[in-house]
Amino acid sequence: MDFTLIIGIAASIFTGIFLLPQLTKLIREKKAENISVGAIIILLIGLIGWIWYGVLKKDYIIIISNSFSMLINIITLYFSMRYKKQISQVRDLNNTGKSNK
């Protein structure tokens, strides 16, 4: 196996699993206060660019690794927005209850 290919595979694995610990923590704790939705969106745009580049170059390592990263980021974005929405709904209920008393 070519050394360049090994470097590419290793780099793509680490890039792909980068957000897994954050996603695991997010799902376990159901808290998304410290996650920047804007940063995730910017990263998704970059990943789309990398996937497109991989398609143009016919480089399957780039396509697969960035597609996996994109999937993890989309899942993280979904749970971030879901848990941020739940927190705001709880705060709204608490504020409504306080004003009625």
C-alpha cells in the first residue's frame, strides 16, 4: 500500500470521527447551549465543497471521509437545534408561570 494513501486514510478517519465525542455528549446530556449552530453550518458548507472536489478528482477517500463527516455534522446540527428548542420552551414556560403569579 502506498504511503500517501495510508496518510490520506488516517487523516480522513481522524477528521471523520472528530465530532463523535461531542455528538455523544450532546445526546447523553441533552444540552446544546455551548454548541455553535453557525460554526456547524459553515463546516457543512466546507464539507460540501470537499465532497464536490473529491467527485471532480474521482478521489474516493475524499468523497467517503467528507460524506461521513457531513453526516455526523448534520446529526449534531439536528440534536443541537432540537435541544436548544427544548431549553427555550422550558424557559418560556417558566417565565409565563412567573408572570401569572
